Amino acid sequence: MPDYRFEGVTLTGRPVQGIVSADSFAEAKKKIKQLAEQRKIKVTRIQKRKTFIYKVQRDSEKPITGEQKAFTKEEVKQALEKLGYKVVSIQPKVLDFKFKPPETEIVTFVRVSADLLREKLPYNEVLQLLINDVQHPTLREALREINNDLRQGKDSEEAFLKQEKVLGKFTARMLGLASKSGNMADIYESTAKFLERNAEFKKNLKSALIMPVFTLIVLFIAVIFYVAYIFPETAELFLKLGTELPPMTAATLKLSRFLLDNMTYILLISAAIVVAFIYFIRTPRGAIFA
């Protein structure tokens, strides 16, 4: 969940700033507005934490590149200069897509965490080990943000729920509650078992549905091919011979001509429906049906 920083002034003219987390700029603006009304603050600026790509060099060493999240380019520049680097360039990342990690990666993270907690390792060490070991960039970044939030003293449940789009709502809530409980290892173990069973169920369900769905697609294509190509050719032959077509055959011929005349629009509408469905199942409400 992205962070948004707001700046403003109080009624007495004192400058203030704060950070809120939200899924979109509109939601962040709504949260900040509510907070401003409660605290009597006049908001002057709202900034989103973005990813910047930097290129730096130290003395005569080879230039290195990397990524850093910050609200402004100046913040990245100041941080790098404090580390003794000469900044060559800093640019915002244009295509900052975040793909949800596979469920197997999340299950592995929870399972390994449970095993390490059983070995009495401190949780901050567990997180650091997994951050270095996780391969998926989105999951690694989420774990790094959780670790930073916990180090800053934030509530564990809030830190995990902030990453519910990556971890999943159930997993984020359970792991957030685990940090407050007296036995983290047991809750992690139970969560791992649930996720493993859920993943196995989805895998079996998808396997069972592959053949029926494939059969339906083939039948649909066959019907379209028949109505749009084979049937018109046969019906037109009877019309040329002066034969009067039965009502059902005539109606089917009209349908065939309609499909051929509007094929472009039909394909565009079908593509829009598919895109809308994919977007829906990626929302929290649609994830229930996915």
C-alpha cells in the first residue's frame, strides 16, 4: 500500500506534516481531509512515495545503479551524498509495476518463518534472513517495509495489514495478530497449514476445470464458425434456387449476417468484458471468487 505525505499549517501558523497509507491518491486525499478537519490543519501539499532510479559513483570507482523509495528526488540525493557518493543521475521510475507474488512464495515465507521461530530465533532476525533469501521482488519489498515499520515502533497488525495486497487479507491479519500473541510459532504454523491446504484445493479445482472449459471453448468456436461461415453458404444456395426458407432458418441467416457485419464491435465488447473480469477478480471483493 503506497504512502502519502501531507504538509500543512495549523491555525497558529505552525508547519506540520504526516504520512498516511492508502490504495489510491483519492483515498489518501479523503483520509488527509478527515485528519485535517479533526486537527484544524490547512493542507498545502500531498506527495506520494515513489521509486527513484539512481546512478552514483565514489571517487574513481565504477558507477553503480540502484533503486530507492522516497517522496522527492532531493531526499534520495541527500541520502546518497551523506554516504559519500557522487550523484550522476536520479530519475523517477516510469513503469513501476508490482506483480503479486505466487501463492507458493507466500506459503514458503510463512512456513520457513514458523520453522525459524520454532528454533527460538528473534523475529527481526527471521525477517532479515528471509528478506535476503526471497526471490520475488514484490514480496521482498513488502517484507523490507514490514521490517522497517516494526523497527520504527509501529503496531505489528498495522504493519502487516499495510501489505495485505501482497500477502493476502487473511495472511496479513493472522501474521499481524501473531506478533501480539504469546506464541508466534503456533500461529505461523497454523497459517502455513491453512495456506498449503487452500493452495492444494485451488490446484485440484483448476485441474478439474481445465477439460470442461477447454471443451466449452472448442464448442463455442465451432458454433460461431458454423453460424458465420458454413450455414450462410448453404442458406444462400437455397435462396439462389428460389426456395423459401423456413422461419427458423431465415432467423438464423439474419443472425449470421448480423454477426459478420458487426464482428469488430463484438470482438471489442468481448475483450472489454474479459479485461473487466480480470480487473474485478484482482479487487478484494472479486478475490473471493478467484
